[in-house]
Amino acid sequence: MASKDSPSVTMVENTAAAFSAVTQGPLHDLSKFPERLRGKRILLCTESFGPVNGVSRTTLMLVNHLRAHGANVAVVAPHNHTKVNTFVPTVVSESPSIDDVPLNPEIRIHGYPLPFNPELSIVYPVRLSALYARTFNGHKPDLIYLASPASLGFQVMLQVRQQPAENQIPVLANFQTDLSGYCAILFPAPFSDFAVYCFAQVEGFLFRHPSVQTIFYPSRFVRRYLEKNRVAPEKMQLLRRGVNTEMFNPTRRNEMLRQTLAPSGEIILVCVARIAGEKGFNFLADVATELDRRGLAFKLYIVGGNRNTAVEDEVKALFSDLVQKGKVIFAGFQVGETLAESYASADMFLHCSITETFGLVVLESMASGVPVIARDEGGPSDIVDHGATGFLVPPADLEGFVNKVLLLVGDTDLRWKMASEARRQACEATWDKINNTVAWRMLDAIDKREAALDEAQFEELAEEDEQESAREREPLLGYPSGTKLTTAEMVAAQKKLEPPSSWQTWAQSIDTSLVDARLTAGLGIILGFWGIVGVYLIFIKAALYLKGRVRVM
């Protein structure tokens, strides 16, 4: 019998996994938005909010959904160094503020763009109080949401945990990027092992704190990673992504595009991904080379790019022979209807990345009525229903991957059957239900904190009443004249009225200093790690520049 994680997992199991979020935590009607979340202040911090990638698209959908239903969402993100494809939320406020609290503000903070992916930045040190001041005019948010936390999210979580318990704003995090997986690929050994270890320790340390109420995860692959880092199961909630089934639709199939790409009726294979080494292009190049060796008449249409032209050129060099033969075509960045047509006009979608926590492009391909062949690692393992909507192949099985492509090439009926089932399954993933899942979790976290504050306030009032009653029973030095007190009572009463001694004041200052020291040390560790990464990335950037100069000469 197949194992739970094998490609032969049944459709019933996949469907149950996809919607298991409904049964986690308090039961809510996910077809409805929680009314009491209207007007709540939400500080949303994201590592990117502008370039076209799956995380940014998912975050934008959530921001628009929350704002459309009346939540006050402040977006904090690094500056967009690419200067193109900037997202503009569709929901804007009619008035700039209510009661001196800005509505739906968006602020950009400074950071250093990563050389291999300028869409992401290492954010410079920022204080949480400064974020409160710049977003809600100094008012604290009701909740903090971290989209794929990295350099910005780590700083926010660390500073929240250093606050007194009554000042700790509840945090929800969406784990959407496998940073440790990227490190394992981008860094040479033994630095890769060290980087993976550091990320695991930092993430586990931050995620385990009580202030972090929920960690959304997109696949079993990510859940296993969180469990390994000892994150409490009750904090974790499965959260799939939705897909725009009107935009990504089989009706977008463009026969003119197909004729342009494959004038002789060649099979059209499409791959949509950022052009970077961690996206599995080495494997894809080997697949294409083997298909060519076996004599298949095909066109591989690669959609995507990289703002760092040196990285893009390095990947393109892997396909140079096939490009010259006209079998591989690089389309560059695409968005909107152009991208939708590229999906729908293909015969099958090839996904070779093994670092995806979800793989939104896989779902978009399925919505476009195109079967998927993917390596069985990461998020796509939970999206593709093996044998029904496509095929999952062991990550290192090049021959198996090629054989699945040839199988679908030779069996048109199977290909169309998979295309129909892929579309049907994709239509079940609606953004409204997914974003309402997040909204209800937000309200649950806010309600939990307000209940804890009410309980603490009640206990404080009860304690004050008790102290007042004690003072009335034992007014100490305020006894009416004639009241006789023992010597011990007189000494105890006198001590209570005396100001704290110098050593007591010194001890209190030490305690405050320790809190500041812990915050400074924690930030130092995180920023030190980012500093080491930055130095290494500067080295990579210089090496790519020199390599590009040599190539030109």
C-alpha cells in the first residue's frame, strides 16, 4: 500500500488536507467575513510588496480583502528596488484618517537588495515604536501580521517578545518562503549547513514565543519543518492559496500564440518561474536535453526573468544549444492576460523547483486546464493529484520525469482528461474562503488578548481592593491616637513608608537594563547573521559582475 506521502495519495486525502483548516480552532463560517474585525488596526509587515511573485500576489489579495471589509490595514515593506511592476492595492480609503488614526497607510523602509534576487531586501534595523508612529500615528495595532517573515519579520517578532506581557501585540505569521532551503542551494558547503542551522534556530526561537498566536503553513513539507523546530501543533494552521479562475482559464488558449511558438505542430511545454538557480533550471535543462536526444518535437516556453541580468544570463546559458535549435524560447516577465494566455496555450506545465513552500504557478496552470509534471518535493506535492491532474516524480529521477512527459505526449486522451480534472480541482480553491480563514484567526487572536487584558485588569482591581481593605484593617502609622502597636509592627510600618534604598533603585535599574540588553543582544545576533549574509552576497555580486565583463570581452 502506498505511504501517506507517496504520489498515489488519494483524491479524498488531498481534498481533506486542502480544507482541514476549516476544522482547526473555533468553528467559523468561512463564507462570511467576521464583522467585528471591521475598524481593527492591523500592522501587516511583508518582505516584498511590489514585484511579481507568489508571496506578493498572495499578500496583495489578503490586503485588498481585509480593506474591502473595513479593516484598517497598514502595510510595511522594503523599498521596491526594481522600480517596476509595483502593486497598487485596489482598495483605498475615502478619508485619510479617523480620530487621528491614518486609514490603510503604506510605508516603505530601507534595505539592501539581494544581488541574486533584487525583489527581496535585507531590511536595515527598525524599531517597532517607529513603525507604530509611522503607520497609526503612535497608536498600537490590534494585531501584527507577518507575511513570510525574514529580516523585517524577525526584527518585529524579537521586539514584541521583549515587551511586558500586557503590551505584547498578538502576532500571526504566514510561512511562505523556505529560507533555509534557499541557503542550502545558494551557499557552498560547509556555509550552507551553517546557514540552514542558523535559520532553523532563529525561526524556532521566534515562532515558539507565546506572542505568536498562529503560523499559517501551505503544505505538509513546511509543517514537518516547523515540527522539527519544536513549534507547538496548536499554533499551526494549514492555509492553501487561492487562484483567480476567471483570469487563469482554459478559454485563454490562444491559437495564434500556439502557431507562433510551434508552427509545425510541436508539443508545447511551459515553465513559469523566476530565472534563478534555486528554481531547478539545471534539472529542467537536463530534461529538455534528454527530450531532444530522444527525438521529441517540442517547444519549451520559459516565462520569467531576473532583475539581475548576470544571474539570468547564467541560467540561459544552460539552454544555449537548445535555444540555437529553436527548441527553447525565453519569454521574459509576463503578467495579467499575457501570462494567462501563456499558461492556457501550453500542452503541459513542467515544474522543476524543489524549494517551493506552495507553488502558486502550479495552481495557476491547473486553473488554466494544463496538466502538471512536477518533482515530488515541497508544496507541489500537496497540489498535484498524482495520476489525476498530472504526475509527481521523485526529485532526482530525471529519466522518470522525461518518461512522464513522453507518456502525456503520446496519450492525448489522458492529457485532456487530466486537463479537465486539473481545472475542476483548481476551481475549489477560492480566495474568499482562504482570506476569511485568516480574518477569523485574526479576530480570535484579538479576542483572546482582550479577554486576557480584562482578566488581568479584574485581578488588579481585586488586588487593589484587598490592599485597601488591609489598610483599613491595619492603617499602620495612621492609627488613631491611643492605638497601641508592638515594636515589630511599628518597624514594619516605618519600612513601608520609607523611600527605596539606593541598592533597591540600583537593582531595579539593572532589571531594566537586562531587558534592553536582551533586546540589543537578540537584534545583534540577527543583524550579525544578516551582515555575514550581506558580505557573502556582495562577494557574489562582484563575482557575477566580473564574470559578465569577461563574457563581454
